[in-house]
Amino acid sequence: MFEFWAMPHQMPPEGDWRSWVILGGRGAGKTRAGSEWVRSVVEGARPMDPGRCSRVALVGETVDQVREVMIFGDSGILACSPPDRRPDWQAGRKQLVWPNGAVAQVFSAHEPEALRGPQFDAAWVDELAKWKKARDTWDMLQFALRLGDDPRVCVTTTPRNVGVLKDLLEMPSTMVTQAPTEANRANLAESFLEEVRARYAETRLGRQELDGVMLGEAEGAMWTSAALEAGRIDAPPEMDRVVVAVDPPVTGHDGSDECGIVVAGVVTRGEVSDWRAFVLEDASVRAASPMQWAEAAIAAMERHGAERVVAEVNQGGDLVEAVIRQVDPLVPLRKVRAARGKAARAEPVAALYEQGRVHHLRGLEALEDQLCAMTARGYEGKGSPDRLDALVWALHELMIDAAALRKRPRVRSL
């Protein structure tokens, strides 16, 4: 009686749907939900229910993974089946056969053509987002789901930003349930939860693998989740310089874009090639008035002992400086103007990341989401990349412009 103690994300949605996608963190109970759904559609409300499914496709990345996880795993179909309704595994034919005659056939995503020919009235797809031939396999499966009055598919997967999954989630015939790893904590070792929280909390990898959140990473992005994770640190060294960069919104009311406010520091010991930058805080705010974002920027400066504020003045001009100086008349301020597009300004900063010369502290997820949506074509995320713009100004000030000054010393106004 799984439905009496199942978690909400493990129960099939009501209504008319073709695909049910269960997005979840590691250990969130996705496999159990998939196994129980297969049992429910095969057994029906009654053992010989004429509306039950009789032909099911079980599709995983490999045949071994289908067998070891979806069928024989701790939460697999056999473990979930009562003795009197347990299917028989026929290894030679790679299929499960139930006492009522229903059959589930195993397929590998490495061989999408194997789905050309068979036909089914239900399918369980596991970890779609990690398949190398996901698009081809998914397409072949759709053609094979042609039996019965209402063929359906259950997809259990940790979310990854891949095209086939994004397209599936946007289909009007798709229903989604979602849960983090923590939702299933009663069935997980506390030491496991403590370890993964300590290592991956407030990281992009943690949001994907533990929280079950679909992260944005545009095709051809200048920044990738893997690169950002590789440069993550828990605590920064002593800084030689710290600045607060501000990208003010065009307007100042409740509906305005956010004001990007990013704090970054640099260690400049040794040669220029040895310099390392550290992104310390994303203090961005959605301010109802210019005074609010100015106060937030000055507060960030005081928290980190920053030596100056770097503010873009393309939109506000002298008004930006006037607002900041209302909060602190003596604040060291450098005004910068964007003479090139966002992508062109971002490219040299992205190159610093590729060289492993920029590191992030934890807690910068919103900023990192914007970074992973920036491509050479422009910004492909939602809204305005205010946090990204502020970061770019900060690292130009600390690394790129400062390195150019060392090579070609000149007088620069504040």
C-alpha cells in the first residue's frame, strides 16, 4: 500500500498527461517511485483489470544499470513487489514477466535503434538527463508508445540542463513533481547527509544533485558549472585589495531590475600571472529606490574593508555618483562606462576563470546562474544580468586594468 506512506513527489499526478517527470536530488526516492508506478500500471486496480498495461519498456543508460538499479536494486521492481505478484526475471530475453502476463522489456540508451519495432503502452525511463544518446533514444521511444488508449511514460532523473529534458519539461502534456534529497532523510544515513551538506551546500553542484534544481547553462556558455565548482573555496586568504562593484538599475522603483553588487578581492604577490582573484560576496538587491542600493553597496564595502566602489554610470551618469555620495560623501569611487557589449566585456574575465585564476566562496548561486547563461552571442538567461555585470567590472578593476597599469604605468583618476 505504497500510496499510504509515499511522499507527494512519488505519487502520480492527477489529470491528463503523457509524461510524468520526477526531478529529485540523490536519494530522494525517485527509483522507488518509478518501481511503484510500473507495478501500479501493470497490476491495475485489480489483478486482471482490463485497463492495465501489458507491455512496458524499461529504459536506462545501459542494460546493466536497468538490471542493477531499476529491477534488482534496493528500491527496484523486484524489491517492491509482494511475493504473490513478483515478476520473473528472464535473463536471456532481458525481460520481466508478471503472473498476470504483463511483460517489461529492458533497453539501453546506447542502442536507440533497438526501440524501432517493439510497441508498448507504458515506459519507465531512468536518468534521462545523463544519457549520451538521449535525444535519439527518447524519439524512438515516443514512436514505440502506441498501444492502448492512453500510453504514458514515467521519467525519473536528477536534473541536468540538456536539451531533451528541457524540451520535455516545456511540453503541455508533461507533469512534473520535484523533491530534494532531504525529503527522503528518514531512509538515508545521517552521516551521508552531513557529509554532502558540508561539501556541497550552497554550490551549483549541490543545487543540482541535492536540491534537484534544473540549473541554467546555455549552449556555448563562457562559464560552466564544472569550472566554477573546480574553483570553489571555503575561506579566502588575506587580500591585497578589495573592491565593491555596482551595476545600478535604469529605474528606481519596486518593479526595477536588481542592482548588481559584487564584492571581490585580489592577491597580487609575485608576477602578474600569479595573481589570484576571489569573489567574496554577492550583495545584489532589488531596491525600491536608488538610496537603498547605494546603502547596500556602502554596507558591503564596510563589511569587507573594501578600498573603493566601482560603479557603472552609463545609465545614470552623475546621478549614480550623487546617490552614492549621499550615503558616504568621502567614499573612494571609480566611475566606469561600457564602451563595448556585455559579451565583449565578459570574455577577458571568463578567460581568467579558464586559467584557474578566479575563485568563488560559497553562497553565490544566483550570480553563478547568470554566468552560466552568458555566451559569445549575448546573455541567454532571464531578465538582466546585473550580478554578472558587477562581477565583470570588479575583475576588470582588480585583475585586467591593474595588470595593464603595471605593464604600462600611467596616472589614472579616481
